[in-house]
Amino acid sequence: MKKKMMVSLIVLLIVALAAGYDYWRSLQYKVQVTSIDPQPAVADGQSTVTVKVKVTKNNAPVEGHDIFGLAPDGGGFEAYRVKTDEAGEAVFAYHPYVANAIRKAKDVQLQFSDQSNSVLIQIEARTSVHVKLTDPDPAGKKSDYTMDDIFGDE
């Protein structure tokens, strides 16, 4: 019984040390959004919002890190994982959702995490930003189609 308890404590200690090491590593890296263009963006499902994310370690750019982008409030990225270049930047192309009468345009949160800084347990350096979205047609234009266009003249 003492042997099992001792082995369990050693395993728990190793896991705790691994988590502590990866947490410490995550604090060494800084992930920040450096630009969003355009801001505000049109929620039409077609417009592209360019988001630049920069990764640094001790204020120096970090090349070759995988940055993962997530849009939990809607819309999506052309590529959800982008590598940083020699300047430490990763450029994401975000496409907002399509706003309509039911789902109005509202600010969306974009989240970014550095998935290359963990060694043993996935503890990532992260950041998030809000992108302001506007309705595709602020004038409230209705469709150019009539019921006769859809069902025909009878």
C-alpha cells in the first residue's frame, strides 16, 4: 500500500512539474493583435477582415510559431492555423457571419493562441480582440425581388 501511494505521489509530482514548466514557458511569450483592417467590418459573409497577430519573447519577434485563431461568436478564418514570419507576425483573413433580420450585426470576439510554446502539457500564451461589425445594408434596403419573381405571374 505504501508503495502504491509513493508511486502515485511521484507521478503526481512529475505532472505538476510539467504543468508548472509549461505555465512558466507560456509567460515568456506575448501574443498581441497589432492591426485589424477594416474596423468596423461589414457582416455580409464575404468581406475580408485582415488581422495581424505578433508573437514576441523578451520583446524579440518569434519566427515559426503556430498561431491558432478561433471565432466563437460567428464567422470564420480562411486558415485557422498560421505560422509566424521572421517579424513574428501571423496574418489571418477573417470572414464575418451574414447579418440578417434575425441575427443582427454585433461585435465579435476573435481569440488567438500560440500553440508552439508548450512542451509537455498544452498551456498556451493567448490573446483576444473584439471586431466591430455593421449591418450589410444600413439603409434597410429590401430585396429587389417580388413575389411574382419567385412564384411567377398567374
